[in-house]
Amino acid sequence: MLADLIPRSLQRLPARARPIVITASLGLVAGLAAVLFHLAIHVIYQRGIEALTHGTRGSFLIGSFAIVTGTSAISGWLLTRFCPDAAGSGIPQLKLAFWKDFGFVPWRVVWVKFVGGALSVGGGSSLGREGPSVQLAGGAASQLAGVLGVAKNERRTAAAAGAAAGLAAAFNTPIAAVTFVLEEIIGDLNSRLLGSVLLAAVLGALVAHGLLGAQPAFILHGQGAPGWIGYALTPLVAALAAVAGCWFQKLSLGLRAVNKRPHRLPAWSRVMLGGLAVWAIGAAVFVTTGHAGVFSLGYDDLSLALDGRLVWHLAALLLIAKLAATAVCYGLGGCGGIFAPTLFFGAMTGAALSGLAGLALPLTGADHVTLAVVGMCACLGAVVRAPVTGILIVFEMTHEFALVPVLMIGALVSQMIGRRLTHENFYEAVLAQDGQHVERLVPPRSLRTWMELPVARIANFSPVVARDLGPAALEELLAAHSYDRFPVVENDRLAGLVTRREAVAAAAAKRSPALEPAVTCRADSPLREVADLIVNAPSGLLVIQDEVSAAGRVIGVITMHDILRAQKMFARDQQD
């Protein structure tokens, strides 16, 4: 069969050549997926919203309303019906798959993200294409790795390489793609995966060059080194752009937290309401100013800002409108990323401030452009907390080496502001809202050391606990989480465990569920003891208490999956 022929053919290759061939295949396919996603968005937007901007005001209002709300509703229905994990930017979900599922991404995530993201962003929703490109490209690479014979629990390399190829193709920025994957997803700039990530990013960029052209994302006209006034204003612009990014993070994640609560409205209709909000804000701005930057990526108005052709008050209006529209759209469950919007916020902050300062100071054209670019780097850096990526991605998007010093200043200021105003970066905050905690393991160098590690090193300290066993509360718990067992806490004491099957039956029969006994341990218990306990535990789950007693507070859980995942990483590290 064909499914067996490909792996067998790869096995005939020399051992050293095999991983290179596999990584090259992953990079090409992931890059192609990202480019096709880009083209789909472009075609939908060009034949929809952009075409309507050339017509009458009435036709624009009616047509844009139908397109934005219609595509949002369809996208929301796809997410709700087939794959809720494809909502949002997709980068937190890929990061979670990399660390907790060995890099395995289901096929449904790929196709739902492609279709839902293309409809959402191409249809005018105020979101970006870069985050979805990372998730669907990483997912496509994960699935292709399976076709090539890579085991399900060995796909971390594939997911990371696909993510790098996807981002490189989306932005035409291979160097920034490498640093982003290492900084944000892997969390180690010296990772052993560097070679695979680098090769895949180069191939993803080559696919974009071949199909889309080798031009940078933005062309700066007449750009040179800024003057002393531009340098003097750089920290101020960076600080304000970072504040704008932090406000966006707080607003969008605050709305997302509200949206995650139980509602009478179905989830797809809330996504449509986000699209409706984008249409209302975007249509008002377009009717007033003739600019459609609130819709979709907003690259046309972003290019004007980088070319110094936006007056300061128009840039300020676009900043406020785009920030509000994006926050509502993302917070209500839209399918799209935050890279392009945060770059937009930063550029408009820089354009507004430089235009305002230009009324009193002799700023040059290079100063205006420089401050807009600094704003892009600073806003992205404050939200994502990947300063090296922020510098490189803007540099690669513009191909202007003279901007590097001011970008470094902007990145430094943005990190200071971002860490003061927000506790976590955007992606970590999303995972925290979902009750997920990604623990990057640094394995020890000997088995004895490994067995003496405290369970706290690999446990889950964000457990989902059942405190109300009423039928309605059980139904809500089961709808929100897919776990097989839940610790039950009554009167601040551990009462036992409830299985998913028993909770379903109890909720249907309107009765209290029967509980299983819970096996407990402490956070400082060594793994050699915990391993024996968990093997003998009927539930395969241990509850971690701050003290082993009936009154001990539940602080975490650990399963055999957690131990095996950490042990797998330890064994892999020993081989390297």
C-alpha cells in the first residue's frame, strides 16, 4: 500500500540523509499551506470588501455588512461544530500540542483553521493571518510526518519545523520565523531542533518567493538614518506603542474570559457578533474618512503610515478603531491572529505621535517613517514578549538595516513596559484562561537524579476540581473540560474522584455521582515513590495536596501521561 511504501522508501536512504529529506518535505508542504492560505485570504478580501470600496456608499454598507457577518457566522459554525481548538490565533494551541502531545496536531485542526481563518480574515474580520499560518502549517507538517512514518509521539520536530516554515512564508521573514519558534514555542534559542527549524524556514520562504515574489512585505521610500530628534522620540513612541499593545491584551482577554462563561447564545452567534462589531466600527471609519484599515489586515493604511502619508489625527483614529474592533473580534472567539493587528497599532501610534511632534519640531521624512516602524516593533514586542523576533521581523519586512539601532531601543523599552503592565505574554495568558500550563522540562543527566526529582517538576498545578456535584454544575464541568476524572472537593476537603462516565450518568439521572477513592501525594514526593503509587492507583491519577491528610488542600494532579511525557524527553536528551 502507498501508506507503507513511502516510509519503506525513506528507510532505504542513508541514516544521516533521512532526517534532512523528511525536514525538507515538511518545510515545503508547510510553506505551501501558508502560501495557499495567504492567497485564499487575498482573493476573498479583494473580491469582497476591497471591491466594494470602489462603489457607492450604500452598496459598500450593505455589501460589507453581508460579507463580514456572513463569513463570521460560517467561521463560527465551523469552529463550534468541528474544532474549537482552531479558534483564535492558533499559536497557543500549537505550543500546547508541542509540549503536551509530542507535537501531534489532528487533521481537523488544519482544515478548519484554513477554511475558517480564510473566511474570517478575508471576509473583513479585524485579525491577522500569521498566527493561523503557524498553526495550520505546524499541523500540516505534523500530519505529513505521520505519512512519512514518524511515530505519533515523535512529532515535535515536525510541528516546530512546520511552524517556522509557515511564519517564514506568511511574512517572508525566515530569520524572524526561526527566532520566534525558538523563543516562543520551544523556549530555547540553543535547542537541538535549531537545524530542522532553520532548514524548514528557508524552504518556507523559498516557496513564498516562488509563488508570491521576493519583495519585502513593506517598501519604504526614501528611508535613511533618522536624525537626533527621531532618536530622542524613539523611547516615547516605543512606550506608548507598548501601552497600546498591553491595553489590547487586557481588553481582548477580558472579553474572552467573559465569552468562556456559559451563555444562552450559541458560540457561533457570538463569533458573528464580533464580526458585526468590526463592521460597525469599520464602516463608520470608512464613511467618515474613506479608509478601510479596520477591516482584515489593514495593510493598505499601514503602508500609508510607513510612507509618511497619514495625518496624525487620522492615524490616531485608525489606532483606536482598529484596537477596539480587534479586541472585540478576538474576545468573542474569532478565527485569526494578532501579529498584523499589533503591527498596525504600533505603526499608527508612531505615525500619530510623529505627526503631532512634527507640528512643533523639524522632523524629516526618515524620522516619521522610523517612528512608525519603532512603534510596530515595540507593540509586537510588548504583546508577544519575543524581543529578538520583534526586531528581526520588522527588519526583514522592510529590508532597512539603518533601522536596527532604533528597533533595539524600541524593543528594550517595550519589554520594560510590557512586564510592568502584564504578568504574562498574550499566548501564555490565553493558555492560563483555558486552564493549561506549559512546563518546559529541562531533563536531568542521570536516571538516579531523575528518580529523585520532586513530583512538582512535572505535575499539573492548575487542576480542574469539582466543587458542586449538582446536575447543572456537572453538565457545565463536562462541557468545559474533556478530562476522564476530576478531584472532588467538599467543604475544602478532598472527597474523592468522579469519573466522566459517572458524572454523565449522574447528570442525566439528576442524582449525586458515586465517588472513587483518591490516592494522594505531596509536591515534594520523589518520582520513585510517585511512580509506584500511580501504577497501583485504580484511577491512574494522583492528587497532590499541600499535606497528606484529610484536611490537605488540593494543589495539583499528576497522571501516568505526565510521567511518560517527561521521561520521553529525558530519554531523548540522553541520546543526544
